Amino acid sequence: MGKSELEYRLEQLKTLKKQGFRYLARAEHGELRAYRQMPIRQINFWYAPSERPHPIDPHSFDEVNWRGKPLEILSEIKRIKKVLKG
């Protein structure tokens, strides 16, 4: 991933964080959503009680997959900043 891609990704994550989202998770069918609280894996999707998740472009964040854990937005922001600093 190039520097401009990382910078764009960082801006996406910062925007989500400002809106109060803390996690990204992908459903089995590929739908990607942002959550404010840690979602729980259901039959084929992620669920967070009392929350309506925010849809994200499904072509973003390819490393977030159904079989993995939700991506912590704050941790990813820190990781990208560290990579960009070199």
C-alpha cells in the first residue's frame, strides 16, 4: 500500500472515529460496517445490541474479513501513523 493510499485510509478512519465509531467488521456476504461498540458474530453477520451500524464501502479495508476479528479503528490509526512516520 502506497503512502497516498495510507493517508486516504487514515483520513477515513479519523472521520469514523470522530463520529464515535470504534470497530469495523465484515459480514459473511461481504458487507462492511462500522460499529460504536464491539460487535458479536452471529450466523453470517456481526451484531451490536441497540446499535444501527454505519455502512462502509465494501471495497475498503480488504484485510477485514468474516473469519477475523473486528478491526479496532484507534489501533489502526496508530499503526498507520507509525508507518507514515517511517
